Amino acid sequence: MSCDEDACVIVRIADPMCRKCFEEFFIHKFRSTLSKSNIFGRGEHVLIAYSGGPSSTALLHLIADGLSVNARRRLQFQAHVAFIDESSLYPDAINIREKVIDLITNQLHYPLHIVSIDDNLDNDNTLKELLFQQTKSLTAREELIRRRKLKLLFDIAIREKCTKLITGDNCTKLSTQILSDIAQGKGAHVALECNLTDTTNDLVTIVRLFREIMSKEIAMYNRLNSIESLQNVDISTMSGIQSSIFKLTETLVNDLQRQFPSTVSTIFRTSDKLEKNLKPERCDLCCYPLNLDEDQSLLPDQDRIKLIRQLFDTTSDSNDPVHVCYACRRLLRDVQPNLQSNNQE
Amino acid sequence: MPSTICVSCRGERSAALVRPKTSEPYCKICFFQAFEREIHETIVKEQLFKPGETIAIAASGGKDSTVLAYVLKLLNERHSYGLNLVLLSIDEGITGYRDDSLETVKRNQQQYDLPLIILTYKELYGWSMDEIVKAVGRKNNCTFCGVFRRQALDRGAMKLSVNKIATGHNADDIAETILMNILRGDIARLKRCTSIITGDESDDNEVSVIPRCKPLKYAYEKEIVLYAFYKRLDYFSTECIYSPNAYRGNIRTYIKDLERLRPSSIIDIIHSGEQLIVKPTTKLPVQRICERCSYCSSMPICKACLLIEGLNKGIPKLGIGKTERYRKEMQQKQDQCCNDQSLCHCMKEKLTVTEQN
């Protein structure tokens, strides 16, 4: 399209690009998002959330390039990397820790913080039991894991004095997340979850650098640069396309995107026009602002309160009431807490 | 072991169905009571009606409008709303679909003893849907039907001097509309579509529109079907023959799958939709009056007039999607293109228009 060389990829309709032009386009998109709002301060400690998947691997490489000594307009922050090891939940998981350590410590030389998903729990089986025995639906399991991971990332960031958390969420994933959240009653948080900088947490700001980049573009970039992502299993691997709300939504978005190539960007642009609702109170489960009244959001059930305290809330006093937002309240209905623990219910 | 005792009357009667909204077993009587009570609570809480008002029920002969007519009449008497109810029906001119459903509406008029008025697209716009589909094809015809029907309802309502229009939109419809507006990027509609009553804020509009409300907003489609079935209400249940290719179909399937996974999803989507706030700095369309028909519009010429113009001129895609560009081109061309003696196609169009006038 621009330089008359042979094209190798089409990311937008009628815009074939050769390899060089595509890489320039891709990197330009990334760097302009980065420098657009002067997000990072000089010497600021920044935590990069690494999951092993294609997006976060590409993210790491791009940041590494940006931080390297001979980079054009070199980035000025200090990078840390966090990896949450979920392998205790899956019996056949390959030993992924070694690969992560190899990439981050040995090759990239960034401080690496690996935390197991059952970190800080009394018993290694608590989370596993919660997810597989007490939770009735795959949707609820996925959502619990998602909230737990976010909580752990915040904890690591605060512990390491990192004021920013960069995630590799790309536009396609965010659009799917938007629809899936709306289907679960989380409409109030959509405006926050697709923002470039998300200040829901007072201490750690989430930064989504890939929010305008499609998953196809990332896949192409990785292929052209031989960037390998780690094979990673998650809770919904190998389950059908109708097994959870997220998977169902993912199928819808991908099908529509095939027929109408502007679907993902339209969903994203629409959510960009929504106003953020930053009420001061936060949901104790998902950390986002409460969208229910005081009395409706109060959790009366002692078992579930205990659950949330244990898994999601390590800081506050155990006598404080627990508040949850509409979506989390709906989510908890799918969780049957331990039936033999007390005489309630 | 599934319980077969109705959760509402606790064993007085055995359960006959599982309620889609709550997945609990109910007996018929308690289900009717719960269904009717919830609609009554919606009407009261949202203050939809005032005593003495005349309400036009948009009746198509389908399950939603039949149930709406039945329940409104019932609640009007039971709780003394003090309303005058009339049935308003629109004949789009779809052979094999609308003509049959209109027979149902006429029967409803007898059964519920309510006055009825029927308006047709042919008399209002000069085109029936069958003729439109022949000219436009099968993909974008729902746009025509929807735009024309909205205006037709308003015109019929003005003819009858009613205070409000009540439509049978149910929870599934609203959930679909919310998702569809997000997928289509229509932020203005997204803002309005969860309102249970629209057109009522006539203080900042110069043009007063007849307010319309959706009393069935929180009623699941499945429950409406169950209610109509058990009450043996007379309704017409075939899908419009032109609808299979509509975009909405994709979303409808998605919502049906969602409902199977988690029945409360439909209400959850509506809750999410109500929580969405549009940034005040977003550019939204301003309401003004159509230059040709004086109906309310966001453009100088309202969509209905534009669509009719397209149909009459033989360029049916006028007003659909990106052909706005084509329209502007056409207008420019007419001014600069050819002189009076020319046989160029632009002159032919000018001739056609003058002939029709």
C-alpha cells in the first residue's frame, strides 16, 4: 500500500502492507499510545503483568526494546515483571516457571516476581476446592480466577512499590470483555475497564498499552519476529464454545468480526464514549466501584463473607461489613460455600 | 431431587411449570399472579400512567401485544388506573404475515372489547412492504419497516388523540437493543433505549412527541409465551418472512444461548444498560423538524421522507448506510451537471420527479 513492496499482511480492509510497513505501523501505534499522555514518570517503578500468552510476550519485547540503551526516545521507567503461577489448579500443567525465569531473569534481566495463585492461603487446596467443588458454573470459576489474579497483581505492585501496572489486554480481548461484562451486570465498570489508565485502585494505576491493537496484529508481529509465547493452560481450555459467558461472547465477537470487520473497533469506540463512575466505595470482590445502594450491596451471608475475606481481602479488619457490586453478588450466587462448616443453612 | 411444589403457595397446588425468570416451580394460579403483579409494580413504580389518560396499545396480533392488551385491561380494572384503552394497529402490507396477524387483532378487539384503528403503509407512504422488498432486496428492508412503523404509530396516535402509546417490548427485546446499539456504535440510542418511557421530557423539545412506554420491560419473552399459552390467549405466532437475514438475528441467538447458561442474564444486561452513562461531551444528534413532513427529526429531512424519496426515485439505497455520500453527490450533480436539453441520466431523474409532482 505505501511502499510498493510485496504485501504480506492485511490488517484493515483494503490496506495490504509489506513487512517493514506493518512493523512500523505496529510499533508506531504502541509508541504513540505510550507517549500520548505522558503516563510514566522518570524512574517510576512499573509492574508488567506477564501471563505467557502472545499479547503479554509481545508487550515485554516492545517494552524491552523501548528500554534498551540505543532506543529512540528511550523509556525512562524501571520495569518489574509479575507472573502468577496457576499450575496448582491444573493437574497436567507443564512446568512453566522455568521458562518464565529463563525469559525474564536470564534473557531480559528484569526483577521477576512469581506468585502462586494460592499464595497466602492456609491450605494449598482451598482455592482448588472452592473452584471445583463449591462453584457451580465455569463462568463463575473464570470470574473468580480473574478477580483473584487482579488482587494478587495489586498486592505485588504495592509490595514492590510499583505505582503502575501494565497489562497486555488487546482490543479484541477488551471488546469481548466489555460484552461479557455487560451480560453479567457489570455495565457500570465498562468505562473503567477499557480506559488507558485506570485509577480504580488509589495506589496502583492500571495501564493498558495494547488497548487499540487487535489480536491479529499481535499474532502477525510475533510471527514476523519469531516471538514465542508460552503454552499456557487456563480454566476454560478444552471446554466447548458455550461453556461460559466469556467463551460464548468470544465466539460471537469473532464471528461478527469475520462478517463485519469493524465490529471490534466499534465496540471499543462505543465504550470509550462512556462516562466513568468513580464512586468512592469499592466492591470487596472485584475492586471496582460499587454500583448498588448501601443496603443492597451488603453481604449478609457469613460463609461467603469468610470466603471473600480469605481469598480477596488480606488487609481490612475482620469485623467490617463486606460490600459487593451487582455482578459480584450475582457471581456469588453460583458459589455454594462449605456446607458442613456451621449450622447456618 | 426437583421439587414439584409451587414455591409461592407452598403446596396448595402442585407445580405446573418452572418460571424462566427465577427457575423455581410455580403452579398456574401463582404464576399468573406473580406475572401480573410484577407488571403492576413496574407501572406504579415508574409512574407510567395517570388517571383519565387515553392509552393506545400498539397491537400487532403477536404474543407481546396480545398479552399487553389483556394484562393492561385486567390491571386497569383490578387496580382502577382510570385509563381509556384503544388498540392501534399498523398494516405494513406483508402478504402471508401481516394480513393474517391483523385478523387476530380484529378478533382481539372483539374479545377485549376495545376500539381499534388500523393504518396501512400504503395509504401513509404510498408503498407496501412487499413492494419495498422487491425494490430493496432482503438485507436492509427491516430498516424501512422500523422507520415507517414508528412514524405510523405516532400519526395514528395523533389521529386518535391519545396521551401515550404503550408497546409490547419485553425484556429480551430491550437486552437485544442494548447489545445491538453497542455493536453498531449508536451511542445516542444507547442512552435512550433503557428508558421505560420515552418522549416525555417535552420541556426542552420544541416538537412534542407522543410519549411511549414499555410496561413489559422486565417481563421475559418466555414468560409472556407461557402466560399467553396457559391463559389460552389468541395470538399469531409466525416470524416475519423477511427477518431471517437481519443483523439482530445474531444477537438474538447469543441472548438465547446466554439465557440457557444463566437465566438471569437478560435482567443483568438491562441492569448494565441502565448503568451506562454517556460522556456529556459526546456529540449527540439535536432534535428538530423535518422540512417536508414536519415530523420530529435529527436531520433536515427525516429518515422516512428520505427513504420514500429513494424509493420513488428508483435509488432505494438512499438513506441506508454510506449512501449519504451518494445523495450529496446526486444533489451536486443535479446542479452542475447538464443543461436542459441534455439526455443524461441526471436530467431523466429531474423529469421523473416533476412528473410525479
